[in-house]
Amino acid sequence: MKAGAQTASLMWRLNAHEHQQEPTGDWTTWLILGGRGAGKTRAGAEWVRHLVRRGGANDNRRKPAVALVAESYADAREIMIEGPSGIRAITAERSRPAYEASRRRLVWPNGAVGYAFSADDPDGLRGYQFSAAWSDEVCKWPYAEETWSNLQLALRLGDKPRQAVTTTPRPMALLKRLIDAPTTHVDRATTYDNRANLSEAFFSEIASVYEGTALGRQELLGELIDDIPGALWTWAMIEAARISHYPPLSRIVVAVDPPATSGPDADECGIVVAGATGAANGSGSERVAYVLADRSAAGLSPRQWAEKALAAYHEFEADRLVVEVNQGGDMAKAVIAQCDPTAAIRGVHASRGKRLRAEPVAALYERGRVRHVGAFSKLEDQMTSYAGSGPSPDRLDALVWALTDLMLIPPAPRPGVRRLS
């Protein structure tokens, strides 16, 4: 081993938390469940680094071929590979792998290779074979089941392929199966376990807002929280609604919940795309709504969020933009009209509280009349954690406006059948 790599390895062994150190014994999957900032990414990157240095997972006959799977290709590169706790950042210069962006491939000086994959593209794993894998933030994967299945079929090199999974938990079926599997070793960690390496401002200004709440137990303590008392949505309802593809749609809308402020410190602007089957709203139990995309973002000026909403409107060939006009009256509609005078806009006014507006939409989920095409982790967190108080759920508001327009209000119909996904 070169001196630089030897020093880095020794320093890691001396300083790593217990949950960051590779377990001993007979295991196939190492699952690290942790809160935000608990050091999960660093643990996964160090595991890959040691795997490459040793020459393989219980297999010294070949150099490792490692799958690196994230929520998106961008996350695989920016977090797992190039991020401050990523593989390249923690590897000594002499043994640091080169990243070939055109092939989404890491190549180590000793011949080991790693390929980046996105859970938004499950079929991208087909045709590959690996001796090891690192999967990051599995609970945020858009097509978790399909991606996981394709990954397991690709883990077929060596005597005993192994994999590390690093994630903040959410009560999804895949995660529960992993926890219960006899070949899984589970480590748990909280955000507070890694406090020495995090900004104190994070704890005083951000973490303190969620301390003592169910969402805080999930996001800070890394606990698996099934349901939050008083919330209109349960995880079971959302998991039951999840699908991979959607049929031809008769209507598509983009709903916008504008922020009350603007600029870099602006609140989040909720932007949700949804469509529905059927000839008319409320025309029988066969009518089903499909949540297609969550394009919400924070820190935008009015023109920026208008352009973002219009981009979704044109991308999905939507019938109309549904815009809440409580904040600033007709200003929101005017900003959109300035950006695109041809866009069809429907202004809606919130005359009732958020929870009262949300209850009929939650009832649609209970009756099996809403589907989620993939996973929308931030939106779904708001859905399952909002019980009528706390921070304003901007994404949830946009979802409620979209599904209300599609399913609960008689439309101004426009002809045409939408393309298949």
C-alpha cells in the first residue's frame, strides 16, 4: 500500500464513528440508517475505497467492478463521486480514481472500475455485472423496486458480492424488507452523532425547528416512522398509489402555490404537475388522477418561478396553469402572462384553511383514485407529516390545487388525448 493511502486508511480507522466502520461477520447488505448529516455518505465512500484497495469483496482474482446508484445521475456524480464526502475527495491523490463523464465511469489506477447509475433510469443497469454496489438514499429513489431488482441481478461477480446502502429512512416496503432480511447488517446513526463535523448554526436554526416532532425523529434521529398522528396521508396510502407508467390522459394541469416573498431567501414555490383520465371531472369511480412531477423550488423571484412553471406547462403539454392568487392578488397571474401571454391560467382563491382544502383530496387517495408516477420524496414527506400546523407545506398546497382542479371541479374541457409515458 502506498504511504498516502496507508495514512488515509489509518486516520479513518481512528476517527470513524462505530456506525461508519464496515461490519464483521457473514453479511451481504450493509444498511446504514441515519439522520441528515450523520456521515452516511462518508461511510459509503470509505467502504468503496477500502474495497478497491483490498482488490475485491472476498474475491482477489479480479479487480472490483462497483455499481454506484443514486436518485439521479447528477446526485451520483455530485454527492457519491465528486462531493466533499465522495469517493474522489476522500482518496489520496496517488490512488484517486479518474472520472470519465462521457461514460459515467470511475477508473482507479489499480484497474478497478465504478459506474454511476440513476434510479430514474432503472433499465440503465441492464447488461452490467458487478462484484459490489453502493446505493445512496434508497428511500428517495423514483423507481425503487425496479432499480433495486435490476441491481440485484447485476451483482453476480466474485465469490460473494456485497453492497452498502446509505439512507435516511422512510417507511417504504423495500426498506422494510432489507431491514428484515437475515443477510442484512443494520447500523443506525443520528444527526447528533456527527455533531462535531457539522455547523452549529444548523442545529440552532434548522434542526431545532423539527426537534420533538415525528418528522424530526425521521430526518434527525434516523428512525423509521410509519404514521404521524393527525396527518391526512399515511405511507401505506402513498405506497399503494405508486406506479411506474401512466396511461393516456385526457387532462393535465400545472398547479402553482406562489411564495409570499421573493429573492434568495424566498419561501418555496410549490409547482406540481398532475393529469387525469376520463371525459369529465367527477364522472364516475373510473376517473383516476396521476401525479407526474414535482418542480417546486425555493429562492426564486416571481419571474423565475413563473418561468419554471411555464417550462413544466409546455413540457407536459398541459391544459392550464392553476395558480393560487391569495398572495398578491392577480400579481401571480400577471407575471405568468408577461412571460407567456398564450398560457391558459386559472386563478384559485383559498377561502378555507389548508387542512379543510386537503381533506377531499386525501379522500381520493383512500378511494384509490390517485397514482404517483415514481417517487416525490419532499412532497410525500409534507403529505405524511402535515397535521394542520408547522411550516407551510407549499408542495402539498400545489398538489391539492392540481387534484382539486382535475377531480373535484367541473372543467372547461379541451379536446385531445395525451401521449403515453
